[in-house]
Amino acid sequence: MVLDTKKPQGAHNAARYKESLRDGREVWLDGEIVKDVTTHPAFSTTIDELARIYELQHTDEYRDQMTFVSESGVRCSISYLLPRSLDDLKKKRRNSEIWNQQAWGQFGRGPDLLPQFVLGMYNNREALSAVKNPHCDFGENIVNYHTYCQENDIFLTHALGDPQVDRSQQPQNETRQIKEEELSLHVVEETNEGIIVSGAKQLSSAAHLSNDTYVSLSATFVRRADPRFIQAFSIPSNTKGLKIICREPVSQYPGTWGHPFATKYDEQDSMLFFDNCLVPWDRVFMLYDASSMVQRLAGGANFQGWSNYIRIHERMKTMTAVATMIAEAIGVSEFREVAAKLGEMIMFTEIWRHAINGLEQSAYMTQGGLMSVGRGTGMNMFFAQFSARMVELLRQIGGSGVVMQPSEKDLANSDLRPFLDKYMRGKDVTVEYKSRLYRLAHDLSASSFAMRQEIYEYWHGGDPNRNRVNLYRGHDQSEITDRIKDMISEPLPYTG
Ligand SMILES: Cc1cc2nc3c(=O)[nH]c(=O)nc-3n(C[C@H](O)[C@H](O)[C@H](O)COP(=O)(O)OP(=O)(O)OC[C@H]3O[C@@H](n4cnc5c(N)ncnc54)[C@H](O)[C@@H]3O)c2cc1C
């Protein structure tokens, strides 16, 4: 399929987004192909929630905060806006806040995230063009792809890692014997239309919910001797031969009030199997050249983390607020220890807010002509660390109530209800209010949804250990190390 930039459809609304997912994609769940993801009970509530937020783009209240009119006169999502000024950056922040406030910071890979990766590549379009290929111009491809995504509000997911088979024989082991088993994604052949690729990716969140899948390599997996394994491209999620294998859902629970976050925000995670998939030349952004993948796909701008940092802030605000409301609902908020734990949660949230503001205040104009926020390299690793602490604090503040709440049917039973009203109410709050509030805490700290979210927060930025090593290796401390060397080269003044 050749990229069609001539018939733009503009910002998604609810109906069009849902329709865009009924495209014959090959989604597998529990050994069966899902015919229509929009109606399958494991997926439909999440899709309905995304559709609801997409629809906000067309409301009087949110239109101007979530969309803009492009040069070709199409109303587009601000997620794809190319920021040229500080004002544009502020608009992008507001749009990210809306997406993430609406979803309480629970959609890790929501539609606002990957557009920022496209912006990063767009920023490096000239450098991409410098890598020559007889079939296409990679820089031109990314410019056209950006226009296509922007004017059709493409929901992108991404897949960067190799399958977790034998890491000792994969690029993670720098001392392995260099031999490539054809597990990882690789080019099988080139044709006039494009490249044919086969292999697998571990993993991709929200793949079954997305319109396109962006495929590339993380800093770990880009270290390859065989150029066939080096590619960056994007294909429609219904590409022939692309199999999307979903994990067990964490969203299927009975009862309207059962699991308020899990029901709506299970974004799913999938293995992707590519069985001789055609990637048209105009969707290829890099091929065979590992050095340019590392240096050029995101270098020079810091868009990739921005939307994620804003999501994390909303997640932290949500967790802190639920912890506070629970402490009040069981009359423990004034206990010194509990108040200190709430203070610790607020401390993390406040530090994070200051960090986001700091990135905005250190914005700069890139060589690619875009206004980028400052560098936030350590932030993902920091959150991977203290996210678990926040979950722990919420569990500790909530006590046994985190797991012991009446069900909806318990509450509706007239024989049981007087006992529930008496023994399971809270301080000045009804049993109904308390149990619904506590279910939020359960979904944030104890349910299988909560555990998936916690695993996500730890790993989603890549292996935190590897990231710390890379941070250390790339961090220039010469200003202070030189001064220390000067200081210790001078004799101390005689004090005797
Ligand atoms: C919920 C979830 C959602 C995700 N969503 C996406 C997504 O949408 N798109 C995407 O591209 N990726 C996604 N990821 C993948 C994520 O980026 C990886 O999980 C992460 O990079 C770690 O890789 P891995 O899971 O293969 O672990 P592995 O690399 O297999 O690591 C396993 C263990 O070995 C250790 N280890 C590995 N290599 C070394 C080494 N060289 N030296 C020492 N120790 C080592 C690790 O620290 C870890 O303890 C997601 C992951 C999760 C858990």
C-alpha cells in the first residue's frame, strides 16, 4: 500500500476510530482469532474509553485544546503538531494533560505517546536523507509519514525488542559469538514495492488498538553485525502476515463497580509475529545502517519522553489522591505515620512536577527547526524506582481494606446489607462509597491490573540498569572532576 497523503480524514472521532479497527487485522487471544476487537468483551470497554476521549476532540470545550488546523486546512490532533515556539510546546503539554487526565494516567501507550517519536525522526529528516538507498529517501519518507499521521490522526504503537528466547546469544550479551538466529526481525528480500520482513518482536502494548505499528530497535538490540537485522519502519496494523498475540486480559471482571481502572484501561501487551510482511519503500525510515539508527532517529530533540512524563504526573496525582481519600474514609489521616506516608507521596509528585516544568523551561530550538523541551534522561529511570514505592505506600495506608470489600451483589442483598452498613462502613461515609473508593486502591495496588501497571512502569523505558549505565557513560562531569583534580594537586595550607 502506497502512503496516501491526498485524502486526509482529520482528527479521529469516536465512530471513525472504532471503524478504523475493523480492518481485518489478525489479533489472537487465548488460541482464537478475534473477529472484531471493538465488540470483543476483553477489549471493547478500553476501545469505548479511547473512543470517548477521541470524541472530545470535536467538542466545544476541548476542540481548541486538543486540535489545530494544519496548513492544508485539516483539523488535526495536537499530538502531531510540530512545535515551532514555546507557545506550541505549551499547547502540546495541555493536550497531553487532557489525554492523561481523562485516563487517570493509566494508558501507558495512549495515542498521544508515539506521535512524539515521529516528531523526533522528523527533526532528523536531513540526517536520515544523508543515508542513501536506491529505492527511497528516508528523510522524505518521514516528512510524508508525519503528514499522513497528522492528517489522519493515526494511533501508533511501537515494537523495539527481540523475542526473549536466549539472551546469552542475543545482542544483550556483548561477548557472545556473533551469529544471528533468524528469530529477530530481519529483511528476507527486497522487491520493487518494498522490503519483505520476517521474525518477531517482544513486545508491543496497545497493538490491537492501534492503526499503525512503528518498528525499530532499542539501544540494546541495535548492536548487530548483520545489517539485515537493522530496520526502522511503520506498517498498518492489518498488514498481511502480521500476527498480534495478546496476553491474558486483566480487564475481565464481573460487576459494574468491580474494577474501575482495569475495566477501562487494560491497554494489553502483544507479541508480534511477522510472517513475510511487505513494508512499502515509502514506509521505511532506515535500513541496514546501525550507526544512523542510534544517532539519528531521536538525537537532537527530546520529544519521546515528554508525553510520558505528563502521564506519569497524572498517575502520581491519582495515586496520592486515592491514598488521601482512603485515609480519611477510615479515620487514619491524622495519625503521624500515615500523614508522613501521604507526605512522601506528595513529595514524589511535587518533585516530578518541578522536573516537568524544568524541562519546559530549558526548551531550545533544534537544528531541525523544532522547539524541543530540555533533556530528561534520568527521569524514566527515577520513576522506574519510585513507582514501586508509591504502590507500596498506597497498600500500607489502605490496610486490609485493599482486599476486603463487599461486592456489588453483596451490597444489593437485603439480608446482608444491614450487616455491611454496620460493619463495613467508614468514618462518616457509607459502605457503598467506601467500597467503591477502595476498589480504586485495589486497582492501583493489588489487582492483576495493578501488577501489570507496576511491571509496565518498571520496564517501559527499557531496562533501567542498562539505561543507568548509558547515562553514566554519556554524562560529562569534567567541570567538577577537573576542579577536584586541581584541588587535590595543591598542598593543604599548614595548620599545625
Ligand atoms: C508491560 C510492558 C509493556 C511494554 N510495552 C512495550 C512496547 O509497547 N513497545 C516496546 O517496544 N517494548 C515494550 N516493552 C518492552 C520493554 O522495553 C522491555 O521489557 C525492556 O526493554 C526489558 O527487556 P526484556 O523484557 O526483554 O527483558 P530482558 O532483556 O530479557 O531481561 C531479563 C533479565 O535479564 C537482565 N539482563 C538482560 N540483559 C542483561 C545484560 N546484558 N547484563 C545484565 N543483565 C541483563 C535484565 O536486567 C532482567 O533482569 C514493554 C514491557 C512491559 C513489561
